[in-house]
Amino acid sequence: HQTYGAVPDRAGILWASSHDRNEVLRLDPATGAFTVIPLGHFSYGISVDREGHVFVSGWNTSRLTRLDSATATIDWSVAAENEGRGVSITDD
């Protein structure tokens, strides 16, 4: 796993996109446990909203995926119109 970007969620869990694999890495610093979540697409940009959803852009695979941070599962994954390299989350 070659980490490209990483963000913490409100629970202190660190989420990292992968520059070399189609996955996201979840690290619980309290236990040191790593969980690999396969996405089925390249992961690049990553962000977390205040509800604990993790958003991952697919850049060269043109996808956007939302993960549930509580369960470390995919909520949804959709095709994007363009190759997104980053994700920005706002309250509106």
C-alpha cells in the first residue's frame, strides 16, 4: 500500500488512499489494527464529512465512492463525469 493521502475521522481512525492499489486503508491508532477495503477502482483523493462518511475519488478510473466509517463498508460507488483528483466536503 503506497499511501497518497490520509485523513482522520472524528473517532480518530486514519483513512488512507492508495497510489498503487484499488483500495483504502483504515488504521485504528488505539489498537494498531489495519483494515484494507477493496474499492474496485483506483483511489486518489480522500475526505471525511462530519457524519463519518469517507469519500474517495478514483482519478483515472473516474469514480466516486462513499464508505461508512463505522462499518468500513462501501455505501455506494458511482461513475464520475471527469477524472476527479480530490474530494472537498462542505456542510451544504
